[in-house]
Amino acid sequence: MPEPGNSGAQDTPILQVRGLAKHFDVSKPWLTRVVEGQPRQILKAVDGIDFEICKGETFSLVGESGCGKSTVAKLIVGLHAPSSGRIVFDGRDVAAAGSRKEVASLRRRWQMIFQDPYASLNPRWRVRDIIAEPLRTFGLVTSRDDLQDRVAELLLQVGLSPQDGEKYPHEFSGGQRQRISIARALSSKPEFLVCDEPTSALDVSVQAQILNLMKDLQTELGLTYLFISHNLAVVYHVSDKIAVMYLGRLCEVASARDLFQRPQHPYTRLLLDTVPDLDMTGKERAPVAGEVPNPINPPTGCAFHPRCPFANDRCKSETPRLLQSGDHAIACHAAEEGRLPEAERSAEPLAATT
């Protein structure tokens, strides 16, 4: 795999997210709340985040399970409506799209690759119909022959055979199913792909094949990726830029190399300390302490302060803002006040896995 930052990214943002939030009402039924005297309960899955993704780059979201990564993905592709905030795609506010034709024109330009290739493909459809569905939906082909030719082309593009279009999903392995998912995502000729942990359900050797395929397709087609994963080794080797997410908020955003060599936020440092020391340097590591707090009743101030070894009274009462310093952004009072020790990491923090 190429080094991080080598995907040919441009400086022009294709996606801008401003103040994005998604709150879910997880309260008990009204009568139960009245009888038990309980208030409404609101889960702040995403709590006001800002980031932008430039054309041609791979922007990754990482964090522990339940931090809101997948919710962000679903908000961007329109599977959830945001509670507040703006999503701007190629200079156009997605929420401001008026007519159905305008909405369809925008939605054709982005697609999503889901986490589980066993659940994301209709088991009753042949592969050719699965891949052809976006082509029919967006009216991208005018004849049956054109449809067959395009499906065959897409199957070849992802390393499968045109004859595979006659089969059903259960006849394929997990890696092959994910190739079918990628072919379906590419069928509408999108510019932007949201990849929600696309390799987490696959064996390690198959993960490498799928990641290499996605990187080749990015170079060939000029694609932009939002890549969501909890696998730090994968994230390091596929990303241009990485955002670390904790309990619905971003705590650090930087280039892949900068983040792994000079992590600033205590949570980022703790995450990196969970990576095996393959060089056996003997460096002392601190495991991630504690558990993720209840997102329905999060801690006051910085949500990470109950687990942070550098927290003080300000951290417990005041929510930190994401402050930009060059190409590095961090939301941490300890970093802002210079209370963090200098991070020391090697130039190649992770062994290649692909």
C-alpha cells in the first residue's frame, strides 16, 4: 500500500460538515414516564461536529464502538435526517435541495458501502439485479443491452466475472460479496463513497485484497472516501486525514502521519497505546482506562475527563472547543494549556497489513 497522504487529494472540499448533530429520543412511553415520574431521555449520538473532506482524499473517522461514527455516515448519505447543522456537498447545501430531480442528481453522486456484506445484499435477487438497481433508479441506461454491458463492466472492474451476475449472494464468499457491494456502489458513477467499516467482517487476508481494490479504484476513478473503522492499522495505511471521535464529538483531526507520530489528545494517545509493539521497544504503555460513559447521561465538561490522567477542574466543567493549530485540530484543555507531556512515537508506528 502507498504511504498515507499519497492519494492525489486536491485542496477543494467536496464535503463540508458544519455543526452536525443527531439526537434520538429514547424515552419510555409517555404514560410510563408519567406514572414513574421520569423525564424524557435524549441520546446525543452526534453532538455538533465540523469537518471537511477534499476531493480525491481518504478521510477516516475512528473511535470506540458507540462513539457515533456510523451515525455520521448515515447522516451524510441521507439515511438519517440531522437534528441540526449543515451538510454541504460540492458547494450545495443538501437540505436546501428542493425538487425531487435535484435531490436525485445530488444523491447519485455519493454512495455507501456497508459493513456486513452478508446483510447488505438482497438474498432473493441475482447479482446482476443487485448491481443494476442504481442504474435503473437513476435512469443511467436506456436499453437492456446497455444495462447488461454496464453490469458486466462493473463485475470485471471489481475482480469478478460477468457470469457471476447470474448467481445469488449466498454462492459467494464474504470478500466476493463485498466486491459485489462495491460494484453496486460504483454503478451510478459516484464521486464520493462512504465506507462504514467495509472490511471488519472479513478475514485479514481478504481485508488486504479489498483495501487494495478500493485504493486502485480511487486512483483510477478519482474517488473521495469517508472511511469509518476501528482498526488503527488499516486506518493508518489508507488515510490522508484522520478524525478521532469520542461520545459524539471530535477530539482530534490531523493528517495520518502527523496523528500517529505526534498524537495530542490523551484519548488518541490511549488508543494508539493499544496497538501491539511489533518492534518490541519495551516502551511503557498505558491501557485505555475505564469505559465509555452512558451517552444518555454524559459527563459534564469534557466527556473524556473521567478517563483522562490529565483532567483538572476546568475539564470537568467546560466543554473544550476544537481549536485549529496549522493542519492539526484538537479539543483538549490540557493540550491548550500545555499540561500534556511530549508524545514520542516512531516514524513508522504500524506494520503494514495490506
